[in-house]
Amino acid sequence: MKRLLSVIVLSFACAAVFAQARIPQLDRAAGKRVTFNYDYSLSRGGGAFEDVTCGSVTAQDNAYRLEGLGLQIVCDGVTRWTLDEEAGELVIENVEKDDILANPALLISNYIRYGSALHVMGGSADTLDVVYDVDEDVSARFFLKDIRYSEPQGKSDFTFDVKSLPSNCVITDLR
């Protein structure tokens, strides 16, 4: 559960990073396919940031693919597939349009509502160091690196081929 919560917070904040229009790296993200690698750490009670994980993200419009914490999360904007290869389980669920935690790509179009919780610590043309205030006692830090922008491509990268899974994989369909 802790791992899943971390990934949700991670995907929430990563998408939030591309929502803040006053940051040059984010200005370039509008209408593009954006890929980056990340280092993710948490701070509780104002303490030092402790490393949690690292991974990679590809985002385009309201679709994304996130890999980290041993999970692969793929979302086409309507359906989200979360694969835990170690546990041998795939969870399939609908994405609720008004649930920002379930669909972090919504932050791209709703950044004004959530942008005040983001604090840019630094960055360059292809990096960004951001702290996100999760709540009063918890902050998440994301160091995005190797940020690349490209023209939008089809959405085939944001779907999951359930038939490609081994026959012993547990599939939990919550749709």
C-alpha cells in the first residue's frame, strides 16, 4: 500500500510539474509529448528528504506512462492499467475525470487550482527540481532530468496489451 501511495503521489506531482505555465520547461510542454527521468524523495515533518525511488514518465495530453517503484502505470485518459510485475498482478480501472489523484494528467489543464503547492528549487533547459506540498506535514521532491519534448504521436504507447501477460498473472478489473 505504501508503494502504491508513493506512486500515486509521484504521478500526481510529476504531472503537476508540467502544469505551471510560468516555468520555461513547462511552457514548452503544452501540446507536446514530454518524456523525462525522475528521482523522487519525501520529507515528513520538515525533516530531510529521503530517497524513495527513481523512474521514467512519458506524458501526452491526458495520457501517461509511468515506471517506478516496480510498477508500470499506463493511462490512455479513460482507462488506467497498473502492473506490479513482482506481485504478478494487473489492476484495471476507469479514470474518473474529476479525481486529480487518479488521473494526474488533469493537472495540465487545471494547474491554477493546484499550482500554489509547487515550489521550483532550480533547473536548466532539460532538468527541473520541484518540491510539491502533499499536505501540511509531507513534501515530495522531484528532480526531473533528461526532459525531452517532441511532437504528439498516436496514443498506442498509452494502452496496455493484457494478452501479453503470463497466464498466471492475476487481473483485477475494477471497471
